[in-house]
Amino acid sequence: MHIYDTLSGALSDLEQRGYEYDFNLTDDSIECKALDLKLMPEEFEIDEFYRFEGMTDPGDSSVVYAISSAVGNLKGVLVDAYGAYAENISAELIDKLKVHHD
């Protein structure tokens, strides 16, 4: 694991290390809009994760997940705000991310 001072520094370094795609959460998967691809929790792995605390507002806190998948042999990142589990996502996806969130 690397140590990063900023979210932008983490994203820049991860991109240089091949994590080139952006993922977003959906109800039951993560999606890469650039590839029009959805990955179910069993189709990806979380290689690394980094937590960032908001300097003045705890609501600005986030987690960066470095994700890889054998589906398409791709790597990318998912940036998630703390507390996103209040959103309506599947239990399987919550479990996949929660292991690396706490």
C-alpha cells in the first residue's frame, strides 16, 4: 500500500500504475460508463483502498478503491463518500466494499 496526502495524488498515481477506468456504484454492481460495462461483486477485486478525511468538514471524507477485474482484464478506481451505504445498493455490493471500508 502507498501513502497519499491527497485524493488527487492517489488518483494520479493509481492512473500511472494502470488503474485507468472510473467506476460508479449502481444498485447491485459497479459500472464503467466509458466501456458501457457493469461488474457484479463476484467479478471484481479490490486491490487497494485509501481513506481521506475532510480537513474542515467530516462530510468531505471519501474512500478510493483500486479495482481490478478479469472481465476485460481491466483496472480502475471507485471514489466513494463515507456513508454511501445509506443508498439503496445490494447486500452483496455492501459486503464487498465494507470489508475494505472500516
